[in-house]
Amino acid sequence: MYDEPWLIVDTETDGVRWPIHAVEIAAQRMRGWRRGGEPFSILLNHDVPIDPGAQAIHGYSREYL
């Protein structure tokens, strides 16, 4: 795995109860344990309320998105 390419993917959501919407998707290409390029990140606005618990974790409010 020292030089194998792989990808880290992370998401943040608006809560844990249905319906759940992704509000951020981030990814980083890796080569072994080194970065293999620029990081990717996008915020998604579904214009829905953000659960206060989720907002406390990731900091994204409906207005911010």
C-alpha cells in the first residue's frame, strides 16, 4: 500500500432522520499515505432545515449553504 492509489471520501449531512440530505462532499486522492492531488470539496444546498445537532457538528446552517 506504500505507493498504491486510493481515495478518501467524506460527507456531512443535514441530520440522521429520513429524509437525509448530503450538505458537503469532500474527497482526496492518495498515493500510499501521501496526497495525490488537490482536495475536492463541494457544499450542497437543498433548501431544507438543518438539524441543530448536525449543525453543531459541521457548522453549516441553512443560510450558510
